Amino acid sequence: MKRVIVLLPLLLILSGCSGNWGWYVVDPTTTNGANNLRFMATGAYNTILMSLTAIIISVIVGLLVALPGLSEKKAWRAFNRTYVEIVRAVPILVLILWVYYGLPQLSGITLNVFWAGVFALALSDSAFQAEIFRAGIQSISKGQYEAAQSISLNYRDTMRYVILPQAIRRILPALGNQLVYMLKMSSLVSVIGMQELTRKANELVVSEYRPLEIYTILVLEYLVLILIVSAGVRWLERRMNSSEA
């Protein structure tokens, strides 16, 4: 990965030697280029805020949906399977459009582009989070449940103090992957006008007519964000493992 990061600037410099490329539009040494880069960077705040808000909501909803899937009652398990299968079957772009344009007509509730994007992303991801939590909880041995029962813990306290802390350690890499997935899928919210990274790049392409250069910078922006998130998840995983040891 370090080699890729080192080689990318070199490739961009070499490519800039070609007459077909117009790197002046994103050249930080020129006034116009610096302004364009600042304009594109302003979308990072909305991308990060929207992704973090959506992942927090999806984790909570996913856990609430996962717990019925562990029940001995068929009705609760049927609810879990129905929710997961239906939500997973809907493409996220279709869900974004439905939430923004269809939900107001159906319910009378009008959402701005930010909350429409958050709701659609969280709803779509919650089905995957439910499966991650279900698998993580099921991976905990029955002896842990029996130990909790032996000290008279009820179901809520057993989950809170015994099962979930262990399950979260095991599913942390998967949760990190979902955050990376959320950052990438947030680009789709640009179709309803959300001023995030991709929307900013699209608007700049319309005014500068240099899609190759601008979208290359967009790729680098997402690359940097995702590398930072991945490094943070690995650090948190090491910290949790060390505290467990």
C-alpha cells in the first residue's frame, strides 16, 4: 500500500507531461487551481458527517434487528429474516431516490438531502449490520450464557456485560469494513443534490470541462479518507486485543 501511495504522485506528474492532460485546473501553485482544490475539499465535511451519522444509526438498528433472529420463537426469527432479505434486495441508489422523492408522498414527511441520504444509507446498511451482529453473537460459546445465568444475570445484563463486549471484539473488522463501504456509497447521494465530494467534483467538471483531472483528484480524496479509516480501525482493534490480554 505504501508503494501505491508513493507511485501515485509520480504517475500524475508523468501523465501531466502529456498534452492531453490539463493539470492546471487542480494545480495548487495557481490561484484557479488552488480555488478548485478548496472547492472540492469542502465536500469532505458532508461526506464524513453523513457517513458517520448513517453508520451509527445502522449499527443501532442492526443490533435491534439481529436480536430477534436469535430468539427461539419463529415469529421473531421470521421478522428478522424478512427485514434482512427485503432491505438487502433493494439497490442503494434506488433506496436513496425512493426515500427522497417517494417517502414524502407516502407519509407526508419531507426530508432535506442530508437526512434523506443518512436515512437511506442507514436503512440499507442496517440489514448487513444485523447479519454481522447475529454471526458475532452466535460465535460466543454457550458456556458464557451459562456463566451469566449462574450469577443471576437477566437477558439484558447478559447481553450488555457478557456477550456483546466479546462479540464486538470479534466483529470489529467487519464493522470497519462497513464504515469504508458507507464512505464509498455516500457518493451516490450526489444524485439528489447532496454537496459532498462527488457532487463538488461533478459541479467543477461542468465549469472546467476537465473530467479526467478532476475525477483523478476525487479518487485520491476517497483513497486518503479510506486509508485513514482503515488505519483507525486497525489501531482500535489492536487496542481492544491488548486490553483483553
